[in-house]
Amino acid sequence: MRTSGVLMPISSLPSPYGIGTMGKAARKFVDFLVKGGQTYWQILPICPTSYGDSPYQSFSSFAGNPYFIDLEYLCKDKLLTKAECESFDWGGSEQYVDYGTMYVSRYALLKKAYARFVKKTPADFAAFCKKEADWLEDYALFMALKDANGGVAWLEWDNDIKRRKPSALDKAKKQYADDIEFYKMLQYLFFKQWKELKAYANEKGIQIIGDVPIYVAGDSADVWANPKQFYLDKDLNPIEVAGCPPDAFSADGQLWGNPLFRWSTMKKDDYAWWTKRIQAMASLYDIVRIDHFRGFDSYYAIPAGDKTAKNGKWKKGPGMDLFNKLEEKLGRLPIIVEDLGFLTPSVIKLLKDSGFPGMKVIQFAFDSREGSDYLPHTYPTHCVVYTGTHDNDTAMGWMKTAPKASVKFAKEYLNLTQEEGYNWGMMRAAWSSVADMAIVPIQDLLGLGSEARINTPSTLGDNWKWRATEDQITNALAKKLYRYMEMYGRCKEDNCKKAVKEQADEAVDK
């Protein structure tokens, strides 16, 4: 079955309050996908962001990002008023998130919602807390303690709390009971809105592809609550951290800094933590995309404290043992894996043995430093093709910033012309390929340049900010997209019928 989708981070949706949310704009985007004959909406991780604002560095692998809670829906629930929402500063730009302002304004406003929430607590709140207790108790306590400690990392907390001494935890739970309830409320509201949004998408025939980072942040409830699962020393400091070795793109490599998993310990308990994590993600999303798949075959370990990734060493990962155990416990799950980067024969074998579809990125096809495994004529059917990912420049940006020889080759190979639009030529290559699934970033559909890039790896300060404006995501664009889906056989029959009906209804309304 040939299908197609669009990569659009929730944070990038239009919104009057500084960042995209799970509200009306999210549903309008689902409607746009339907009209465009799409099957999938791919998003970035939806966990709470920490230092650097990256969704790949979160305070929890299980929690939802409070920024994505829609304020207008809270007004409908009488937890806030529109005047209160409008009284806060949300930054000076419709096109970029101001995370500093967001942190100050959003939490202050949500505290107002909490004051009303506790006076009339929803009947299902206790049941939610009980159902999610396995991660929620630790997360809510972690966040309350983080606030109490001025935001510093948990490694700098009082030693008894840092080491989770039961008497110290009991005392903290009593001392910060109100703050703990606040963070539980945020998760209740997040998952209530998420469940409703996902139901809306699924009813319309749109499936959501979610993203699971392989690693977790060192300053997270995950590591604090489960230190034995990570490669830490007796003082709970990382011994080695994650990253990528030096290559043609980076002379120093990439120093991510995440603590590494203690795979030998995880194997002994049948990968219990990973099982919980994947089970939670599989319940959130229709399809799970696992980031940095090659790290399960072998991972790059850098001595903690190093300033670059130059001194790292490759170490053996769990391989198929992990995925066999996950399948044994959870059944066969719909998974896409990010198999980009330097692929050894053992990584290629792991991909084949897993049976999961890997990724092909068209931008990589024309870079002499990467070889030509990404040229569309080399694709197997069992893969997912992208024009680019959240870590790449946009298609139009790439045409301006890539080496001239690469751009020349792309123009020749793809028959790119200014008349058609270089972005449309690249997307056409993805849609016309034999790949079962094709995903294009929303920026490529909109024909935007480097100003709309989501992330530049190994940089801080200007990432994860870009947002679409309401006037950019139009019915005319949806119709144009739909024509390509018909042309290249990527519109599932039910979705095609829905698209035609949506377009007809639109015409009647006019």
C-alpha cells in the first residue's frame, strides 16, 4: 500500500499564544491532511523540553509537554478566561517561539488554572493518576523538587533526595504536596487533550507517527528514578555519555551528553524499562519512529567530561535481543527506524532481521560525502522516503546552501526547474519513488527557505522555534497536494473519498 504524510511538529502549528497546541489549529491541520489525500501526520517528541528547548532532551520519556495544552480549551472548561490568556506576553513573533517568555508566561497562567482545578477536580482525575502512577509519581515529585531547588539538575540536590532515601522522599512528598498535584494536573490536561486530538485524527483516517528518542536526558525523572539502568558511577555521575564520532560534517563529532544505558542490567530484567517505554509510546501513537536505530547495534561512548566526541569508542548494543523481547511482551508493533548515518554490515543486518522499514532522505542522495545509497532508483519498497528531516535544511534552503556540485547533480537527476519549484521537484521524487511511505516536511510543501529550518545539530539557541502562520496552510495547497497523491497512487481509497468529500463541502460553503 503506497501512502504519504506530512511532518509537522505540534510546536509549529499556528496559535495566538506563542506556540502550537492541541487545539483548533491542530484539528484544522488534520482537515488539511484529509483534503490533501494524506494518511499520516508525523510529529516530533511531545515530552516536556528542558535546557536547549529540544524535544530530544526531556525531563521525562513518559510525560507530555505542558506548552502543548491548548488554552482556549481550558477557557471552555472554565479553568481560565480569555482575558487572562491575553494578559500575558507570548513573544513578539507569530513565526518563532520565544521559549524564555513561554516558560515564564505559560506556567504562571497554568497556576491560575490549577487554583480553579482543585476547587472542582474532575471525577476521572484520581483514576488517571492511579493508571499512570508508575511514571507520574516520580515525574511530579521530580518537577516539584526541581522547582524547590531553583531549577538545578538533580545531581546537585541534597544527597538523601538525590539517592532517593525513602524517609527523605516521604518528607518531600508531604512538603511539596501542592506542587506535586499541580504537575499531575498538567499531565491530566495534556493527555485528555491528546486523546481527543488523536481520536479526531483517527476518525478522519489520519494516523499519527510519533517519535521516540533512543536516549534520555541526564537531568530527567527517568535517570533519577532508575539510576541502576544507566551507566553511572557510585556518585551517580555518568561514566560515559552518548554522541557521534567525527565525520565529514563535524571534525569534533557530536557530543550529545546523554547518559548511556547499562544494557547488561537491562537484559537481566528482560528490558523492563524499555518495555514500559515502548508500550507507553505505542498507546500514544499509531506508528512509532525510533531515533538513532544504529545505537541498538553499537553505540558511541565518550568519556564523561570530554569537551568533544573525538575520544569515544564503539561498544556493542543489545541488538535483536531487545526487539525480540519487546515483540514477545507487546506483540508486533508498527515501527519505523531512523537508520541514517554510518551503517556497518552489522547495522544493516539488524535492520533486516528486525523487519522494520528504514529511512531514505533525498537530500543525502546528492552529497558526495554520503555516497549514493539515497538515490531514489536504489530504494527498496519497504522503506520510508523523506525529502528531509527535522535535522536537515528545508529543500529550498538546501538548494542555496549545499555544495554547487551537489545542487547541479540534483537538478540533473531530478529534472528540477524553477518553473515547477525546486521543492516540488524534490517532493515529486519522493512521491514517485517505489517507497511504500513518503513523508515531506511542511516547510517543503510551503516552499520555505533556511529561515524555517527546525534544527541545526550541535548548535544551541536558534532551534525548535519555527512556526507556520494560519494563512500558509491553505485549501489551494491541499488540492495541489491531492493531485500529486492521485498521480502517484499514494491516496488510500477511503482517504481519497474523504478528500473529495472535504473539497466538495468546501466548495458548497463558499
